[in-house]
Amino acid sequence: MRNLTFLCSLTTLLVIVKMGFPPPCDSEIYCTGSILHQVQEAKLFDDDKYFVDMKLKAAPDVVLSAFHNLSNASPNMTVPPAKLREFLSEYFEEAGTEFEPWTPEDWHEKPKFLEKVADQELRNWAEKIHNLWKSLGRKIRVGVKDHPELYSLIYTPHPVIVPGGRFREFYYWDSYWVINGLLLSEMTDTAYGMIQNFLYLVNRYGFVPNGGRIYYERRSQPPFLTLMVESYYRATKDKEFLRAALPTLEREHQFWMQNRSKAVTVNGAEHVLNRYHVEVGLPRPESYTDDLELVEGLTDDRKERMWMDLKAGAESGWDFSSRWYIDSDGHNNGTLTETRTSQILPVDLNALLCLNEKTLASFHRMLGNGDSAAQYDRAVARRVEAMESVLWDAERGAWFDYNLVTHSNHFEFYSSNLAPIWAQCYSRPEMPEKAVQYLKGSGALQFPNGVPTSMRQSGQQWDYPNAWPPLQHMLIEGLSKLPSKEAKDLAFDLAQRWIKTNWLAYSKYEAMFEKYDVNGDGKPGGGGEYEVQLGFGWTNGVALQLLDQYGATLTSGSRHVSSGLLLPLVISAHRMLQ
Ligand SMILES: *[C@@H]1O[C@H](CO)[C@@H](O)[C@H](O)[C@H]1NC(C)=O
Ligand SMILES: *[C@@H]1O[C@H](CO)[C@@H](O)[C@H](O)[C@H]1NC(C)=O
Ligand SMILES: *[C@@H]1O[C@H](CO)[C@@H](O)[C@H](O)[C@H]1NC(C)=O
Ligand SMILES: *[C@@H]1O[C@H](CO)[C@@H](O)[C@H](O)[C@H]1NC(C)=O
């Protein structure tokens, strides 16, 4: 059995070496090679991310040479676990030593928005959330700048607010909701620094990597930088900042159009839309053993394709979800091995890029660049038309991801099907109102603690019964901007449910979580590759935004009855509390 395991893993290593792909990064320690392979396969840590976050105590060539000597002295070049441990303690530091805790200098008590929160319990809680920024602040030690070769951390010049838990470093799309929360907390300098970091990364890589580690260097995440700049501009009216940032924002947009787009012909007309796509057919270093186990028994070509699609799933931010499955009957009830993220044109990515294009047009107009503004106006018009032709389904009254393999849409419910409402990207005003009816008929509004990511219980974390802060926020914000009273009331109901969920969990655990269970009355979410994490950047940002927007009417939930529709749910939630 041991021999068999050994042979399998050696074969896999050979496959990995021979594929000739661009590696996930240039490090032979953190991204490819036999140290990574042997340490991860020995499962010395609960989470594969731990090893690739450890700092080197000696130069990479010394560490590589030491390992070479060690494996030459080991039977079949396989270093036994006890020796691996010794090797790690000699050449690596514990994970997380590259940061110093940092209290944001612009943090102060009692930002003004707190006064808007009428419910006293919620106001006290909002203050505690505001306090959490202090515990999530991180500053990168100068050593990382001077000796980047010793770290997997990507150096960025300004301190950041991190999500928390295993997410020790910055993450890209998380930071949008963090920054919106910081701006409410009147922490403009911290928000500014985080945005400057992202601009720096675009200038270095051509795009923003998924997170602050070299093993994320070849994948991005949903592109929210333009909207971060917009939030900052709205809070400060700093036009010079806008002028300086704009070329970099355009560079990021070009990356998405050149490297993440796909032409598709529907009803005889060609359209260009975007997708997540990472051309690195190797296991993710931070989830190495999961990725190896998943491909067992597949041919080399399938392995490579699988790993590319898993990385594309990570790039989508939805890692992982039945949404990325392409199975034989189109119902997305396959398994993780059916993940084909790169073969799907996602509704939310295209809605986001549409909103980015509208925002870039408005920036140019504000700065007096009429011609450039008109260019982005035309990009918006093209995208709205493409979204209507490829993603909109008139009969069902919503937008659906497009599958490039079967040339058809996925009609399962995902809360991303409503993203064009949030982005206000559609040609006719009746479309979002039809989509509200679709949402009401979807079954996704029946849960007391938020709108689930999907209605499919796949065991993956971006599916039922998990509800995620960014998805709640986009849905609520979108509905609240529609003209109808029905949509506005629904937005408030959903805000009330979400705040109640967050607040109940906080009262039980004194913590904010990355995701929640829609049936849990304050139960954190689960599933996926790792344990639920607390902290938590985007959760805090979304809670603060909802408390700001609806502070006058929100209540801590247990005594609140928001509408006739919700009465039974509220009563049952109340009963469970007692
Ligand atoms: C090492 O390889 C040899 C043959 O190549 C095999 O007989 C032996 O069992 C292997 N040892 C281990 C510990 O896997
Ligand atoms: C590895 O072995 C070579 C040859 O014996 C030696 O010169 C080198 O110093 C060793 N490397 C380390 C890091 O111990
Ligand atoms: C984008 O694609 C172009 C052309 O295929 C390639 O040269 C470039 O390196 C890619 N850019 C990035 C940042 O991956
Ligand atoms: C997938 O789900 C659909 C609809 O719920 C069902 O009809 C079908 O039998 C399922 N397929 C499998 C393989 O479970």
C-alpha cells in the first residue's frame, strides 16, 4: 500500500514536472518542486496553506540544496515525516511572521454614522464592529521588501486590513467591502493605502492578484478596483487622486478584455463577454493535496484541465460551487470533478465589468476627457447588448450563466443571476422588475437568515445553505435602487434578515464570520476545503453599510416584524431564540 501510494505520487510529480506550463510562480519552493510536493503529501499541517506561508530562514538555493542532500540520503528520495519536520524547523519559520500587528492611525471612536443607528443594541454592536478594524490591521515588515526571495508574501507598500483567520494577507475582492466599511468608519487614510497597494500591483503584474502571496500570482479575482476608487472618490471628492489612478484602472480593464474574454456567436451574431480563465495546469500550492486527490485516475490532459478550472474557480471568488459544474443533464448536480469554470460566461463578472465601464466613462467625463468617455459608453452599449443576447432569458425573466460546451444557459438559481440589477446594466426598465418576480418565484426568499448562494446542496461552500456577505450586499443594494416599492421593501427585508443573522451569531460567539447558514439563526456556514473563518473583513464591511443605509429602521431582529410576508419566519426565529 505504501509503495503504491509512493508510486502514484511519484507519477503525479513527473506529470507535474513534464507539463511545461508557466508555473503558478517562479519559486521552486512555494509553487513547484519536490519540497512542496513532499511536505504537502506528508500532511504535516491541518491546512495546506500553512506550509506555503512559512518564511525561509536561509536563501532559497541553500534550502534547495539542503533538501536535495536530504532526499538523496533517503530511501527512494522520499524524506520520512520526522526528517521533514526537522528540515522545516531548521529552514522555515512559523507562518505569519512577516507581519507586525498594526493599529490604523486614523481609527477613532464614534464615527458619525453610528448616530444613524436607532436601535440601541445594534448601535452598541456597530461600535464593536468598528473596533474590529484595529485587530485586523497588518503591516508588512521591512524585511519583505529587502529580501522578497525569503517570503511567499507579496510586498505592498501600505498597511492593510485583512479578512482574518487563515486569510493572513490581503484579498482582492474582499477589500471592496472592507474599504466601504473603512470609509464609513472615517478611516480614509487606511482605505487610501489599500487602494494604492492595488494600483501598485496592477502596475507590477498587469492585474490584481487574488491575494497577497506569490502562489496567487497568475490568477486574479472579481475586478473591484475601479469601484474601490469610486467609493473613495465619493467620500473625499479628490479629483487629483482620480486623475492619477485612472490610467492604472484602464490597464486593469485591458487585462480583462485581452486575457479573460471570449467571443461567442448566438443567433448568428457575435458577442464578446468575459470569463474566469487561468492557464496554469498545476495544483494550487495552498490546496495541493486536495488538488492531487481530486485528479486521481484522470488522464494527464484531464488533470491539467481540471487544475486550470479549479484555479479559474478560485479566480471567480466562488471556490467552489455547483455553479461551475458542467454535467450531462445541465442541472449542476455533479461533483467537484465536473468543475469547468473557464467554460462558463458568468452573469456577475459581466455585470461587474459593465459597471466598471460605466464608472470609467464617468471618471473620464468628470476629468473633461469626452472622447475617452464616449469610448467607454460604446463598450457599455456593446456589453448590454451581449448580456441581453447571451445571458438574458425572457421567459424566466432573469440572466443565466452561459455554458460554452453545450451552448446553452444554466437555469439553476444562483444569487449572481440578479447581478445586473445591482450593476444597472440592462436595456429596458422592465427587465429588473421581471427579475424581481423571478427572485420571488425562485424559492430563495423563504429562509429566515438570508438569501442562499444557490438552492443546490453540493457540499461546496458557494452553495446552499451558505449565504455570503458580498452576495447579500449586491442583491440588497440592487433592489434598493429600483423604483418600485415592492423591490425597495424587499431590499429592506433582506437587510433586516442579514443584520439579524450577523447579530445573533455575534451574540452567541462574539465573532463575525465569513459566511452564515440561511437556516441557522446565527449559525456560521460550512462546507468546502477549510473550516469557517472568523474576523471577518467583508462581513464587517457589509454589516456597517447596511447599518448606515437602514439604521433608522433596522432592529436587532428578535422583536422585529418587518412585513406580513415574513411574519411566520420572524415568529419561528423568535421561538428558536427562547
Ligand atoms: C523503493 O524502491 C524499491 C524499488 O525501486 C522498492 O523495492 C522499495 O520497496 C521502495 N521502498 C519504499 C520505502 O518505498
Ligand atoms: C549538500 O551537499 C553538498 C555536497 O556534499 C555540500 O557541498 C552542500 O554544502 C550541502 N548543502 C547543504 C545546504 O548542506
Ligand atoms: C495577456 O495575454 C497576452 C497575449 O496573449 C500576453 O502576452 C500577456 O502576458 C498576458 N498578460 C498577463 C498579465 O497575463
Ligand atoms: C439532477 O437534478 C435534476 C433536477 O433536480 C434531476 O431530475 C436529475 O435526475 C438529477 N440528476 C442526477 C444525476 O442526480
